Amino acid sequence: MNKIDFAGPAGVEHDGRRQIADDEIGSGASFALDLERYWHEALGLKYWLAGIIALGILLGILATLLATPLYMATSRLEVSQVTADVTNLDSLESEGLVSELQYLNTQYELLVSQFMAKRVLEAGNLSRDEEFLEAFNFDEEANLNRSIERVLLENISIDPITQSSLVDVKFSSPNAAISAEIANLWAQEFVAANYEKRFGANIEARDFLQSQIAELRERLAQSERELVEYANANEILVLNSGEDSGAESAGQTLVGADLQALNTALADAVADRVSAQAAVVAGEFAGNDPRNELLTRLSQAKAELAVLRSNYGPEYPEVVEKQAEVSSLSSAISSGARASLQGARLREAELREQMEQAKRRFLGQQGQGISYGILKREVDTNREIYAALLQRFKELEASGAGQNNIQIIDLAEAPDAPYAPSLIQNLLIAIVGSVVIAGGLVYLRVALSQTLQDPEDVRRRLGLPLLGAIPRNDDGQMIDKVAERSSDISEAYTTVRTNINFLTPQGAPQVLMFTSSVPAEGKSISTVGTATSFAQLGKRTLLIDADLRNSKLRNTLELEDYDRGGLAALLTNQEVDFASQTVTLDEFGFDILPMGHTPPNPVELLAGERFAQIIEAARGSYDQVLIDGAPMLALADAIEMSKAVDGVIFVIETERIKLRGIENALGRLIRSGAQVYGAVVTKVSQKNSAYGYGYGYGYGYGYGYGDSEKAEKA
């Protein structure tokens, strides 16, 4: 709501009238955070708020006592970005270089992924683990695995340690052993999954090679078995393999070796036979072989014979004897040469026969050797392929043995005590929650309360000066309190009068009308109280009862005897004298113009010139004229009367009429050209007075007082 501007100390005066735009209503009513109002609203609801907080604490205690104890186990992992390759062998899959933060965040997300839940479910066979199913109260469900995965993800949590590559994997469950088991299983499966991801290509290659090696091993064994069976069936005995494994020759077999040996022996026999034959022809043996003892003895005998002949002559007995020895030796040698020749010939013939037999066997095995060579080549080929695959398998196995960059640092242990429920934590949550609810209640009470609570809202939310705050009367009749000068009520209206006197530099406006939004807001009694206060000041004061529809002053001031004349008579009959219709109330010190009878057409009467003439007559006879006008409601009575008065005082009861209704009533007055000087707040209770408006002296002081004083000085 926009602020309402007023002339004099409280506003700006234009041509003697306060000009107020329609759109200036409303800015004062916009909601503003008023901590004081919230505080006093909380004081008013203190028992409710205390009950809410007490109930919250009770619920926190009950939740702690009734909650299932939960145990949390923690395993710790180290997640490193760089992995050292101890084998110095290139992996089949190259690693991409990513930032450490991105890598760690990726690992953290993988730790709590559906993928890990499925791995842990399968690795731990949790769907058949009775202890696990009992801990989480699983019944026979159609989709048990999905439910278990959901429970795992709900109870698993990770806690990365700041400024490190360590991360804690935590699992919570009603069973301490289950918590430790799942936490460890989760960490182990994550390490295994990471290893498979890093070295998955090598592992697949090794698995493939392993299957191929097994198949080739069987094939090699089969080919070797066929080779041996063929050799055994054909009596092929291989002494050594040929250097060229691809040749059709099977290598050196036993028959080939025999043939070679016989060939060598036959050559030697032929040589011996030729030598023996030459010796027989030459009469010598073995080509003067020095190893032959007979030849040695013959040579010695011949030498001795030659010596003896030269010394003794041919007839000498020793010469004859030596000649006989030489002859005997020569005869023996000749016989031995012939025998040796014969032996050489026999040996040569026997070797030739054996040679022919070996040759026939060898020629018979040559056809078999081709088949044997084919089988042998297949065996060699299979053996070479097997050796190559085995070598590659060992290399891949060494390459796949690289260090995993994720390692388990600490395994979880079964906790000794539950971590939840925590009585202190639950109490704190309960207290905070109940305080929030209590604060929300206070906020809603203030936000949804559209009535006037704080008298200061008259200025802050309605944009009107506060002329006074009248306390609620709970002791005796209100009219008696007004008449009693020492009462709080009387003091409050004295404050109203004082503030009215400071509305303009010339003092109080001479003719003022009191009105309100609806009946029974204290409008009539406020008119009486203000009039009494003006009378006590020594001013000639007239109170006009202009509520022609439902007069409250008639009963309040006991004016039932004046129901035939009064204002109604003056309005309907111009011949009636104004002074004759006024009544002096000695108890209060002012005169009153009663309403008289209730006319059938009050709006028409008030809208005519006669009402303005009556007001002019009152101006000439009295110093102060106060009019108890009709409430606004949907009527036009107050609007018509406002045209004849100097200004309007708006009376507002606390905690009754919504501010929107008050704004509408004020808007109607302002649009009609009425000058609204301010408002009087009635029925202010102890709750309302807590906003800073006490009883007795001080009501309204400060509203216009200083401004009026400055204006008067100016």
C-alpha cells in the first residue's frame, strides 16, 4: 500500500484540502518482516509452541527407543591414478590420461552404481544368504534380486577423505557381521572389477590362448602318437632326427646305420683282401707290417744268417741251423699269407652278402620313410606352434600381472556398538524440527492474520498517523471509564485529543467525523471520549449523533427520551431551531445533538444541503464539533457526511477487521474527496500493548507532536 499523504505536519496541503491518489492506498499494507511482531505473536502462542517442542522431544525419544539398531562397518580403499608396470611389457589396451579429479569422481560414482550392486549380489550369493535376508526382513518376492540391489544401494555410502586418494566404503545394516561382510565384499569386488577393466584385454587374450594351447596340446599328442605307432608298426627305429625337419627323409634309422656300417666294413674287407693277395704274390704278409711277429723274427734271422755266413762260411753248422730257421719262418709266413688271403676273401664275401641284405631292407623302408617323414613334419610343426603359443601366453600372463591401482587398505570389522539410532542426534533433530514447525506456525499466524495486531501497523501498513490507542476495558462500563478522568481510558482519549490538536498548525480541525469499517469497533465511545477530553480542555464541544441507521449513543448515554427531535428532525424540517435540539451532558461537559427518530432515507437526508447547513450552524456555536458517523460497510452515509466536515478520524478495532476491508473503506473515503486525518485503535489488549503501547500516559505521543511544534515555530 502506498503511504497516505496529509497536510500540515503529517502531509502536504493542496488548496486547503489533502489530495490523496487512489493508488496511494496499499503500500503500507505490504507485508514486511517485523521481528517484534513475530516475537509478540510467539509470546501469545507460547503454550502452543511449548507443547509443539515438548511433543517433538517426546517423538524424538520414542523414535530412538522404537528404532531398529543399525551397525555400520567401514572398509578403506586407496584409489591411485597411475599404475606401475613391473614387467615393462605393453598392455593390449592403452590408458587414457585424465585429470585426477575427474578420475576420482568417476571411481566414486562407480562405487555406488547399480553395476557394483549386481556384482556384490552375485559374488555373495545374497539371494540365498539366510542371515542377510533375515537382517533386512526379505520375504518371498517375485523379484528378489532387484529388491536386494535396491537395499544394497540404499545402505551403502562412501566417504572420500579430503586431500587424499583414500575413500571409505561404509555399509549399514541391523546385523554387525552382515555390515562387515558386505563392506568387505563391496571393496573386494570393486578392486576385482577395476582389475578386469584395466587388464581385461590381456585376460581375454590369455583365456583364448589357453584354450588354443589346450587344443594344440591335444593335437600334438595325437600326431606324436600316430608317429610312434607308425614307426612301431613298420619297425622303424630312428637313431637321430635329420637337421631338415621339413625333408621327406625320416632321418638316420637303424637300417640306414647298419647299411652304412656294413658298407664301411666291406670297404675295409676289400682292402684287406687286396693287401693279403698282394702279400701272397710278393711273398710277404701284411705289407711288412711291423706288428707281425713272424716278419720280425724272419728279419732278425736273416740278419743273423748274413753275419754268420760272412764270418764262418756256408757250411758252418750255425749257418746251416740259422738257414733252416729262416726257411722255416719263410714257410710259415707264406702259409699265413695264404690263410690270411683266404680269410679276407671269406670276410669280404660275407660282408657283401650282409650288405645286400641291408640294402634290400633299406630300400624297403624308403617308401615308409616318406610317410614317416610326413608324420614327423606334422609333429614338428605342431610342436613349434605349441611352443610359440606357450611363449606368448607366458608373456601375456606376465603383462597381466601389473599392479592394480586400487587396493584395499583396511578391511571392515564387525562393529561392537550400533551407530544409530542416536538419542542426542534424534533429540537435536526433534528440537530443530519442532522449532521449525513452531516458527512456521508463528509465521503462518502472522502471515495469514490480516487483522490489525500492532497499533504501529496503522502507520506502517495503512499509511495513516496513529492518533491514539485505546486499551481494552475488562472492568466495568466503558462509559464510566470515560467519565473518570484518572482512568486509563480517559488518559488514552486525552492523548487522542492532544494529537488531534497537532494535526494542523492552526490546531484541531473544527469539525471532525468519526467513522469505522463496521459497527461495534468503538467508534461511538471514541467520539464520546474525545468530546469529553475537548470539554475538559475548556472548549465548547458538540457531539452530533449522525449514525441514523443504528445509533449506539442513544443507549450508551441514555438518550431514549430524545428520540423525537434531534438531527433527524433538523434534517427533515428546516423550521426546527438548531439550539433547541441540543442536549447538555453535565457529566461529560459537552453538548450532544441526538439522532432522534430513525428516518427511512438516511442517505438522502445526509446528502442534502440541510446537513451542511446544520454543520455551519454548529461551527458558529461551538469550538469543536465531533460527529459520530455511520460505519462504512457498503453504505454511503459516511461518504456523504465527509463532504461537509473538515476531516475524518477512522476508528479501528484490533484483531477484528481484515486490513483489506479497512483499506477498501479508506479507499472509498479518499476517492470521495474526504480528508482522513488519522486513526484511533481501540480495544488494545495486553498482547497488543506489548508492541510498545502501554496504558496511561504516553499514548500516541510522538505522532505529530514534534512536527506540529516545528510547524508552529515556522
